[in-house]
Amino acid sequence: MNWDDRGSTTMTRLVILLFFCGVITGSNDTVSNTIPDNVLLDLEEQNEESTSTKNRTLKELYEDAVHAYLDEDWGRCIQDFNAVSHGYKAYKRMITNCRRKCRTKAAGSAPIFAENIEDLHFYEKKVRETLCLLTCNQEYREIVGSKALKMLPRETEQKLLRNSVYEYLHICYYQKHRYQDAANALFTYLVEHPKDKVNLDLLKRYLTHPGVKLENVVNLELPTYVRIYFQGVSSYEDENYAEAVGLFEASLRLYLETEEECRFYCEGPFDQGWHPEFTSSIANHFAYCLKCKRACSRTLNNVNGDYRRHMLRDHYNYLHYSYYKLGNLKAACAAVESYLLFDPVDKVMLQNKDYYSAKPKVREDYFSPREETFNYIKRQEYELRLLHYISNEFSVLDEKFNKIRKTKQDEKANNAEEEELGKKSDIETVSGPPPGYSLFSHMKLLNNSTIRVEGIKIHDIHLVAKEEDLGGKNRYVADNLLNSTECESLMQFATMTAIEGDGYDENKSPHSKHEKFEGITVGRAALMVYFGQIKPEWLELLLEKTEQVRSHVEKYFGVDRHLYFTYTHLVCRTALPDMPMDRDDLSHQVHADNCLLKNKDTCIRESPAYVWRDYSAILYLNDDFQGGEFFFAEDRFIREMDNVVSPRCGRMVAFSAGKENLHGVRGVLRGRRCALALWFTQNEKYLEYERALALAILERVRQIGPLEGKDIQMPLKYEDVLIEYIHSDELLKHFFKKFSIT
């Protein structure tokens, strides 16, 4: 049986966000609801700490906390911002619990009239829900007063959603010499603000302070389901399958509950920007809420900044094997079928299904998806189709709405600007600066352009070897840039798409006569997606993981300018069956990536060398072959190779592209060696335009699907075909302009 390994390593303590989809939420300008019993207890505990918070709204509390920061009253700053954080959680719980309660109550009520004339049953339920919500509102006011936590303007809500509280809190903790608390607060802020370089550098600085331990740095907003999920992963890896099942079932239940809470929270007020008629107002508000609800799963899959796209699906992967080890074949089969709802053509899971089917005790009806999965997928598919319909059919109206909103925003900005000219801001009169500016200017490292992220795990990544381990300059090795699932997917992708002799004029053995060479570029893969020959998920994975490599290389080397992709090549080298066992040639001769190696000491940077290449990286996909080790060399004639890197799934070797990093590849003796070869440049002139084309094609396919009615054979020289369609497909041309503006 070919079991899918797919195990994930235990959760890292420190992850810097590189890819993140924005959170969309409904605004709640004036919403108040019933407090459940557990929330009442929370508020009582809060009031014991500070009775002064009792009659202040969240907006007032937030503003007072900011003033405490500006007044350098660090103790009150900590107290008030923690009260804001606590209050906002209570506020969200009250809203979601009330909306859930009222939805359930209305659904269980018998209609006033038995026959559903003109869909009046739907409107009757909404009337009943509204009455219930109004009652919640009154109950809440009677319990905690008419002001407390009642008002929450949109701008305050957005700050709270983006963890802005923690940008202030970390400074206040620092000033009180609570360095571990400061590191925790700053990390929590960075999960939502990954590109804040000042604070990224500051977090590294915090880690050098006494009492601060990397392993104790945590995300203070980490959801419970994430913690339980990784406890389940640990139990699974320890082969404690009974415990793993319990934890994964609990995590799965909490994940779905958390997403439901998020979806209920989306059902807030919506400023439509105009005055539509009855039906239009319902449709507009519904579409607004639906877009917000569709973003909930993306929000839930952001784990400490690491976007785990298939987190929900992976529960079933762990569950099926755990149930199998416990002897519960019926539950294992149900988990397999549930997984296949997310990806019906997953090769490994289909093999698992075949394995189970061959068991004498397994009946066909065992392969029924779990109810919660079936309902989830059905809802997701319906909502996605509905959003596509709205997008396609109402684009003209959308454009009109956007113009109206932009006009209102411009007017508001102009009015604010005029007011600013007439009076001096209150903030300008105080001594404390806003977060992220001069307060910590004295803490910036003098040579911060060369700071490396040594010892810090990023996206579950950890360093395996640094310069001193590899005997040279500007080189390192890191593991865990891919997990086993991603490696296997990319290997499948290579098998389906790679072309013999790609990039070498159809020469099937360009580097060694004993090996077959196959490759696939981003542009060719994108064109195959465009023609509907492969699923877009393959290309999405390729782009996502290569961008993760680029960002890691850029951060590790601390380059002074942005790194651009200049070429991406998925390459496989396969040992030919008639290869002699005593071969001594190399799979790839010793070379440098941006100059022509002439002799031991000379490497000339001129054509035909790729002189614009500044850095290189190789990301390995497998290790089930013999030979094929990467090595650094001192000169082109070297044969004694001390600085060897053995490929394995998710391992990356990265280095500067000049003569200081001569390198080669040992011959592949058995099997097939696959890797992603990546080259980067700091010269925007040489950036990889095919990447922008790939993003444009993905967007086009998401909007209206792949090109239809075209039976096109993929040519070996695909570039002209790609350019042809960019010019002839207006929608594709539009998206290409969007993604090429950088």
C-alpha cells in the first residue's frame, strides 16, 4: 500500500508571514447583543481589574489606551489595551451567539400561514430574527448599561481585526522591562503585518534581551483549533493513534465552529453608498456578506502567518490512517471519501481507497463522506458559483458602486484635509511618537542590511548549514520549505508536464549521456492551464512555493534591493537503464551561474553568461534515487567533494551566483532526481515576465474558466503562442497589465 506520508512537523514558535489573503468583515457601526453566561463572567473579572472600563465603549477605551501610550503612562497603556483586546473578543462572541440563537429560533418557528406564497416564509423568518435581535439588544443594555461596548465604528473595528493593539502593547511592555511579553505582543502584530521591516528587525532585537526565549515566543491570538490540531500531529507522529483521533476530531469540530462564528460575524451593517429599491438592497447586502463569508476559511488557514491552504482537508488524511491503525475501517473509509470531496483526483488517496476496497470486511457503503464534509463542500460550491454569477452578470453595477464609493471617500478625505489645515492635530502636541518610528530609532542595528534570520524558524523552515559549515561565502542550506504532500504533488506535476530536453533544443541528454533530462517552465505550465490541460492548482502550488523560496533567500542574505525571479525551471534527471555502474562523469559540470569559468581563477562576466543573475536556489522534491548530490567546488577540476548537499524533499540550497560559489551535481546512478532550479536578479529589467503571465492566466481561468473550443497541441517553442493569446484575449490582457505593474 502506498500510504500518503503527509505528516507535518510540530508547530513552530516563530513564523513570519510571507503570503496572506486580506480579511474581509462586515462593519458593525452600532451593534449590541446579549451576553452569554461565560461572557458575563469575563466582564466581571475585567471590572475587578479596572472599574473605569465599565461605562466606556470599545472606541473610547481604544482611544484612551492610545492616549496612555502617548502620555508614556506604560502601566495604564498595558491595562487599557488588554481591556480592549478582552472586550473585543467578548463583543464578537455576543454578536455571533445572538445571531446564531436568533437564526435557530426563527428556523424552528411554525409559519403564520402554512402555504409559502411568494416566498413569504423566508421574509417571515427574517422578521422573526429581527425581533429576536432587538430583544438581544435590549437585554444587553439592561445588563451592562447603555454605553459599554455598544458602539464600534468601522475604523476601530478594522484596527482591532488587524491586531493594531499589539503594536502599542509591545512598546509598553518593553518600557516596563517585560521583554518576553513585548516579544509575544510584537510577534502577534507581525502575523497580520508581515512586511513591516522595522518591526521585523525589532523582533530580532527583542530575542537578544535577557529572559526572552525563542521557544516561548507565541501568537497571543492563536485559535484553539490550531493548538489542538498540532497536538494531534504530535500524537500522530508518536504513533499514539487513539489520542490523535480524539484531538483531530476535536480540532475538526472547532475549526467548523470557528468558521461558522466568522460567517455569522459577517452579517453586519453595510453602507451601500446609494438608495436602492427593496429587492436590490437585499441582493447587495447579501453579496457583501457572502464575499466576507468566503474569506473566513482563508482567515482560519492563516496559522501564525503560515498559510495552510488545505488545513481542513488534511484532518481527514490524518484521521483515515489513525482509524485504520485502530482497526476502525468504516471510519477510515469515511475519512478517505471525505478527503476526496476536496480533491477527487488525488492519486495517493485513490490508492488508499483501492487498498481499503480490497479488504474483505469493507463494504461499498463504507465509502460515504461524513455529513459535515458533504454539507461543507456543497455549500462552498454553491456559493462559489453564485459569486461567479454575480461577478459576471453585475459587473456594470459593481463599477457604478465603486465610483460612488470612491467619490464619497474622496470627499471625506478632502474634508479631513481642510479640517487639518484649520487646526493642529492633538497628536502633534504630545511627545510620544506613533509605533514603528523614532521611539526605537536608537535600537536599530547599524548594519541591519546584513542581518540574517539565523536560529529563527520561518514557515516551519530551519537552517541545516551556514557558510562556516559549507566552506565558503554567501551560501546556506535550509529544510522544510515543502512538506511531503507538496513534494509528491510537484513530482506528479513534473511527470504530467515535463518535456524532454526542455531548454536545451530538445537534447534529451544535454549534461550527461547517461541521463535523460526533462523540464517545465512557468510559462509552459501557465499555457497548459489556459488550454485546460492541467488543473490550475498545480500552477498555484508552483508559484506559491517558489515565491516562498525567493522571500526566504532575500531575507536571509539581507539584500539591499528587491530580488526578482529571472528564471524558474522544474528539472528532472533520470538515470538511463544501460548506464555503466563505474561512470565518473557529472550530472552537471562545475560552473558559476553568472559568469563563464575559464580557468581556476578566472570567471568572465560577459555573454553568453547570464550576468544579471545575482542569487540562485535549488529546491529538492525527492530523495528516492542514488547519486545526484549537489556540491560546492573550489575549481572546475575538483573531484574531492567535501561540501556536499544531499537532496531530500523540501530541502533548499541557496547561494550567490558568482565565482565564489562554483558548484556541480554528481551523476544520478539510479532513479529520477527532481528539483526546482531558481535564479534571482536585482535588476528589474531581467525579471521573469512569464510569472506575471501565469498570474494573469490563473485569474482569467478563475473568472471564466480555461479556453474552450480549441484543440491545440502544445508546441515545444511555446513562447510565441503565449504572446499571441496575450494580445488576442482581452480579459487576459487586462489581468496581465494588472500583475505586471510592480
